[in-house]
Amino acid sequence: MDEIKEKWDLILSTLKTEFKISDISFKTWFEPLKLHHIDEGKLYLECQEQMAVTYMTNKYTSALKIVIAEITSKEFDIVFIGPKDLPLYNKEESNDIFSNVNSSAKVAIDDDSGVNPKCTFDNFVVGDNSRFAHSAAVAVAENPGETFNPLFIYGGVGLGKTHLMHAIANYTRENNPHMKIKYVSSENFTNEVIENIRSGNMSDFRAKYRKIDVLLIDDIQFIIGKESTQLEFFNTFNELRDSGKQVIISSDKPPKDMETLEERISSRLECGLTADIGQPDFETRVAILRKKTEQNNMSLSDDVLTYIANNFKSNVRELEGALNKLRAYSMLSADTVITVEIAEQELKNLISPNGQKEITIQLIIEVVCDHFSIPLEAILSNRRTNDVATTRFIIMYLAKNYTNSSLKAIGGALGGKDHSSVSHGIDKIEKDIKVDSVLKSNIDAIIKKINPS
Ligand code: ADP
Ligand code: MG
């Protein structure tokens, strides 16, 4: 919920641009929306007026779902509620808080667990890249604290580490409803440590973590090197593990490659099982796309799936991004069938985000003017105030180094400066850049903008 809260403004503004919502609609429908609560993968949004509920449900449920998934990488079902429904939810919520876990026949959903019910073993597609990690995850989920402890999953971004962790948590929770399960991102763990140190509540923090039966800590690489957080983590880890509680850790690399990690600690982390997830091969990518289209009731031809699988190779999150984009397209357009041509058109920005732009003098002029907020007319004029002249020199320097243009052509593009003044400008920057660190950092920043790769 915190993440949604934090990113709510971004979610709304993205929704507005991506789905071309007019200012007036936005003001009427979206600005008054309030986040109510999240429960079992459902995000409840409160509308000010009852009549908005039907309207929003029919019109914007999928759009919100898509944008939230894009921004938070989490899928929620969206439920709009109005003033009439409020007493029901407010009551339910308070019932939940006071409900007695032991007496309840149904599995008590531990709201604190941080577990995303949407990521399960059922919807994880196993390929050669993930077979081992998947089997290890299943083994741990079936026998928490007994087989591989800790389980250490590592691999690159968007390959399914977080998904597998939630899957373990969901499976374990279903089979052992009374176990206390906690999934935490390293970021949240760090924030909690900092917060508790600040407020002097570390003993509460420790007590809370030490009660956990299955602890999943995601992206541990972000903790390594942060001293007090790292220490807290290892103390917690050691205590849990020594008392037979399951610990599952993910990281972008194996323990032995984590530079600032002491030998003693990395060997502790390795003493359970270490499993990696690699990049999915073509067949796995197609299988993942099939599964995801089924789940979302999308129908895409084999040609389109093949096109996506051929163009998005490095991770699963990219595959999802491509599908989301096509889903948005089919929601917004009259075309019912997505052809390969449409897919090409819609996905080209995702395939090469900065469009493999050819570096031309024009591009350099645009980027440099924008960087220094100098109007183009000033550059093309004969004005020689310091900042205009320097900006012009920088353009000359970059044009010489990043294009094949002659000095004459460069001068021409700058409003007809002659060959010798171009040559002078380039010399000046070549000299100044060696001694002027501000100039150098500006030029480095501009180079990144014109040539991001
Ligand atoms: P990581 O944590 O490794 O960066 P995630 O677990 O967040 O990656 O995966 C990115 C997205 O791709 C998630 O939405 C996840 O559900 C999905 N995903 C990853 N691997 C698979 C898979 N094998 N089958 C189905 N979905 C997957
Ligand atoms: Mg992750």
C-alpha cells in the first residue's frame, strides 16, 4: 500500500498521458479518488460519489490496472467503492484487525506479510533458465526450514527472482496457515532499521523479526555495505537460521561475488543452497508470452508472439512491458486484431528507446541549446556574449568529434560561421576542457544525452 501511496501521483499522471484523459475528465474522476485499502490483491479505490463507481468500473478498470502494473510491477484487481459501500468496508477492515487468528476457520491473511498473492508457482513458467531455481523454491516451500536453508536465489533484473520468492511465500502460507511469513524488500528493511534506530525502538524491531517462521529478503545487494542494516540483517539471519526458521534471499549476484561481504558471512549465506536464474531462451519466452496472454484474455497470433520473443530477449519484465503496450493499444483502438505490423509500430519505442538516433549536427545543436537553455536563434546569430559563444564552441567541438561533418559544414549549420572561427572554437574547448572541470562535466552530460548507449 505504501508503494502505491508513494507513487499515486505518478500513476495518475502516467494514466492521464498514456490513455489521453482530458483535463476535465481527469479533474472530475481521478482527482477525487482516494486509496482505500488493499486486500488479497485487490486495490480498493474510493469515489466521492456513488454514481462514479459504475462509470469508473466500466471505463477505467483495465487502464488503471495496466498503469499500476507498469509502475509498480504488481498486478492488482481494481475495485471502486462509493459512499454507500463505505460502511461495509470500514467495518470489514476493523473486523479484520480484531479477528482472532486462531479461532478463524479460514486462513488468516496476514496483511503485514508483504506477500503478493498474484505471484504463484502456477503462473511461473519454468524454462531451462529457471528449472533449478524453481525446483529449489518448491522444495523449500514444501519443507520450510528443513531442506535448504538459506535458499539463495540470484540472477539479473526481471528474470523472476521476486516472483519465485512470493510463490514460495504463497505456497507455504497455504499449507501452513499458522506460520508467520514475511517478505521484505531490502529497501523496506533498510528503512525500517533506520526508522527504528532513530526512534530508539530497535528491541521491538528485533523482537518482531525474530518471531518470523519464513523470512524472505529481496535484493540483498542493496543492503550490503550499509553497515548498521547489514549487521541487523546478519544477526536476524543467524538467529532465525539457527532456530530452524527458513530464510530466503535474493540478489543480483552470488554471495562470493559480493565485494564488500566478509568471507565469514558469504560462506554462511552459501551454506544452504544457491540457485541462479538465467535469461530465458526463445521457447521459454514464447511460453511465457502464451501464459501471460491467456491470463489476460488477450489473443495474439503466433506471428506476433514470435515477433515479441525475437525482439525482447533479456528479461521477462520486458516481455510483459511489450504485452501491456499491445493491450493498451487494443483497448484504445478500433482494430480488433493485432498484426505484426501493428506490433512493430507500437513496440518500436520499447525496442530502441532512444531510437538509435543518428548523431547529426542538428541533433547536437538541439541537445546543447536545451542543456544550457540558450535559444537556437542566439546560436545562429552573430551574438558573441560569453555564454552564447561558449555554447557555440561546444557545439563545434562535439560536431567535430561525433559527426563526419567538415568544418565548413559545421560553420554552415551554425548560421554561416567561417572555417577559421569553427577551428578556433574547437581548439578553445579542447584546451579548456583539460582545466575546467565544470565545462568537462557539462560536456560529459551532453554526450550522454546525444549518445545514450
Ligand atoms: P526480478 O525480481 O528477478 O527482477 P521479477 O520476479 O520481478 O524479476 O519478474 C519480473 C516480471 O516478470 C514479474 O511480473 C514476474 O511475474 C514476471 N516473471 C518473471 N519470470 C517469470 C516466469 N518464469 N513466468 C512467468 N512470469 C515471470
Ligand atoms: Mg525483484
